[in-house]
Amino acid sequence: MRVLHVDSARGWRGGQNQVLLTARGMAARGHDVAIAVRAGGALAERARAAGLAVWELRFRGDLSPAAVLPLAAAMRKTRPDVVQLHDPHAVSAGLLARRFAGRVALVATRRVDFALRGPFSRRKYAACDRVIAVSDAIAGVLGRGGLARDRLRVVYEGVPDRPPQPGGRGALRALGIPDDAPVVGNVAALTGHKDQATLLAAAAKVATRVPAARFVIVGEGELRDRLEAHSRRLGLEGRCVFAGFRDDLDRLIPSFTVFCLSSHMEGLGTSLLDAMAFGVPVVATAAGGIPEAVADGITGRLVPPRDPDALAAALVEALENPARRAAWGRAGRQCYEERFTADRMVEATLAVYAELS
């Protein structure tokens, strides 16, 4: 099968990692895979390093001729059986490019649980042959937004099965974390819906119960300065570290005592899946697709979004109960193996393509 993946993002977040994992997995299975991405973006560099054919486009918002016409040229050159459009700008560009390139099956992917914004957004997703939602929660949002259920498919995101990298405690030590400190880790973009503000409020409460606990927040975003200032106001100096963007997550995440995802909106959360793959116990909010991965009291603890008291109580419970943490970690690892591997994601995506052949 010939497949073209399209993604418009400049930076590197969980969605771009999913695009690369999907493309690499399909190429490894013998499919002819190319990828069209934003010129100069992080995904272009990583896809090229992975040996994939890369087309670089100048995305400029939703209706950009600088992206549409080169994308149409890429379609004519690669003659794909399926084009998978991985974000809203890619969906717009793909639909327009198909007008110039000729009939090709279009599969859109939706990774966020935000409601569709108006009739234009609804129409463009409805014009695709299939729409993949990465959780049942997202599929529900799309259905309520007017998309026909017979075009929606749920394919859970997945992450590779790999061993932890050595040196995690050393990496934490370099961030100023004492070797004997229990660590609550968060890996997410510093944006409003990831809601690290609630995590910080909870951290201040945890500090009174578990004084040795430290908090490591990994990620970048427009709210970093505001969150760091909020951390200082809460008296978390020396207890909370903003680690920025890191490329050593396979060292850091396995070294966390507890992984915490505090989002008030969340499609699924690939960093959460990474934690489960490494057997790290999870405390998270019951937002979006998170409860589809975290079973409360079995693979971790779920609390209501935007509730610092409940989040603090769950973190204290985890930090004070090593046996419970270990049980959650084992169950989380088993859940990962059954539902959230990268191989399963690739196979399920190919099954959606096969419906269109």
C-alpha cells in the first residue's frame, strides 16, 4: 500500500511522535510510506533520519496555497492509496490538494477532545472518508458535533515497548533532586488544558504531608513563566523543578515514583502511556480519554479535574503506599501490553485503510 502522512506542526509533541511511529511502523511492514510536513519543523528532521521520504511544505494557517499546491504535487508524485491527515490544518490542505491531484482516500486523525469549531470544521472532517479518533471520548465529541458515526473509528494511540534507559536518578540529580527523594513527574506541554496550575496547588498541599517529595514538570509552552511564578508564590522553591523540553524521557519517566497528569481536557495522553509501559504508577484526572487507560484503583488513581485537594490526596496515597504503587504499576504495564502498544496502533490504522481499498 502507498501511504502519505501529512502533519503541519512546527514543534515536537506527542502528536508528532505518533505520526512518526505510525509511518515507521507501516514502512517496517513493507508499505511505501512518505510524509509531508512543515518545512524546517522537528518532524521533518526526525522523519528523514528514520529513512522516510519527506516532503517539506510551507504551512501558513488553514487555507495556504503555499502548502496546498506542493501537497497536491506530492500526491501526484507518490500516488498514495491513502493520505492520513494528522491535524486540522493538514485536513484543510489535504481536502484542497485532492481537488488538484485527483481522487484519493483521505483519513483524518483527531487527537484532542475539543469540540469542533463551527460548521467549517465540521464540514471538513465530514468530507474525509474516515475519521480516526484516538479515544472513545474524542469519538463522542465528534459524534455530538455532527459527524456520521459510520465514518468514525477509534484507534488508541500507542507507544513502543522498550526498556528504561539507565541514568535516570543521575538525570534527576542534575536537576537538583536528592537521590532519596520520592518524585512526582509530569510530562506535558505547558498549556492551559494540561492544567499544571492545579498540579502546583496540589504539590503545595502534598509538601505538608510528604516533605521529602519533589515535583518535576517536563515540557515547554506559553505558560512556563506564569507557572514558574505561581510555583514561587506557593513556596515550592527547591521542591518543584521545571525541566523544559527533554529528549531523555526514557531515562526520566522510569525514575519517577509517581507519574501525574493533571489535564482538565485530554484526548488520551501519550506520556501517560509511556509511564504505563515502564510500569510507573499513575495519578491522573478523569478528563477526556484518560479513564480509558487508567482504571481507578487498579492501574492508578483518578480524581476530578481542577480539584487540587483530591489530586493532593491521591498523590499522598500513592507516595505513602509502596505496595499499592507497585500493584498499580504492574496493572498499568499489563493494560499497556493489551491495548496501547505502537504495533497495535499501526495494525488498527491499517485496518481502517483496508476498509477504503
